[in-house]
Amino acid sequence: MEFAYLLSCVYEAWDALAFADAYGYITKLNRQLKRDRSIHGQFLLMDFADLLVRQEKILEPLAEMEDLLAQKKHAYVMSQKQYMIPLMFTMYQSTLIREEQEKLDMATLLLYRLLEMIEQSRLSRYNLYVSKMDYLHMTVDEEKHPEWKQLDAKAFFEEVKQRYLEIKTKLFGKACNPYMAEQVSLLDGFMVLLALDDDISKQNNGRHIEKLRRIRAMVHLRNNSIFAHGLGPVGNEDFQRFKQFVIELFKEYCLLEGIPFDACVNDITWINPFQSAYYSGVESK
């Protein structure tokens, strides 16, 4: 059936991160569903019409992103939730698909990218970007630290640098190089966030270093993947540990950003046309 064919085109393009193509297919599908729904409300996928409209709204900013990235507006995209949230949930959904396909190394890679996006999104709140950390132009969370607002750029950097060094020393258990890199790793980025007193790096019981140790362990697990630095596949037990941690942190991120996690998961979950109430199992044109 044409509706099912268009739906498969949407998801094939979405899965390939060809967002503009996916958006084009879903707008066509929704136009046809709306047209035919006025005639007959019990065609295949009609019961998913509202969800498909919501998925069209998810894909719209993702399709816009392609032009912005072509214009090298990466920092702008990173700082805008209307782009980052659908992109992050796309990583989440793609992970579940790869897990179902038993492609655990690829699923691990997608989860790691989601972890990076959480970090990058929170860093952007302070005008910091992992590929070029311009510490002299960091912004201040004035609600938490109004005293930092009184500091000039150099003094504020020195304050953050000192906090960063203390965190790094506690994490690694020894004196560390005080240098703050212009390009940071995932773990370094979360240490900078904790130095800035950002909630994503903190833990409710106050054991913030323990949270960083968990992130460090998860990075090590990902590094063992054949798609990173390892030579063998990720086992299911390790994958489940990694998945649980990343989803837990993603839920924390969504809570901090005021994003309804469960509703977003529901909206981005791909539709199985065979589960339509109007699926008859009979092929027709």
C-alpha cells in the first residue's frame, strides 16, 4: 500500500540521517492521509495520523539543520534546543533499533554520541564548545554564582581553572597538569561542567567525583569497542551497563532542560504499520 511504502521511506531516510529526505516523505504521507481521512477514516495508518503529525514536527527542524551546518553554524545549532532535542532523541531511537538488530557495537557508538551531545549542549550554556574552548569568553550562571559576575574574564577563568584542577586531582588521585585544553575529551568536558557548578555533573548525594568516575568507566567501556580502540565486539552485559548509565543521564538532562522524556520517546518511536487497527493483511493499491 502507498501509505506503508511512504512510511518505510520516511524511516529509511531518518535512519540514514537524511533528514531533509525524511521530512519530504513524511509531509507527503501526512498530506495524503489528511486527504483520504476526509473520505474514509479506516485506511491503514489512519489511527496513527496524529502521531505522524508529531513526527513531522520532529523532523522539520532536523531538515532545517542541514542548511545551517552547510553555513558552518555548528555553535548556533548546538545552543538551540529546537535542533538538539530531536537530534538527541534520534540518537536514542537509533540505539534501540541497533540493539534490536543485535548490532551492539553500533548501538554503543550511538549512545556515546548521545553522551557527547548532553555534554556539548550543557557546555553551550556557558558559551563553550568542545572543539574550541574559549575560556576567556565563558558566561556565568548568575543565579548560582552572582559573585563570579563581578570578576573580569581572566579572573573568572583562573577561578574555574583552580576548581577544575581540584576536581581533576580528586578524580585521578594525584597532582595533575593544570593545563586546560582548547579541545576537550568527553571526560574533560564533564569536569569543566562540574567546575562551573553545572547540575549535569553533580550527584544528589553530593558525591560528584563518583559520578565522574562512572563517566570515566563508561568511556573506557566504549573504548573497548571495535568501532573505537578495541579489537573485539561489545558484550551484552557491558552494553546494558552502558545503556543504563547513558539513559539515566539523558533523563537527568531532560529534567534540567524541562523536556518531557516519556512523551518525547513516545513521539519518536517508529510506527509498525502491521499494528494499525486497520491492517487487513491484504495487499492493495
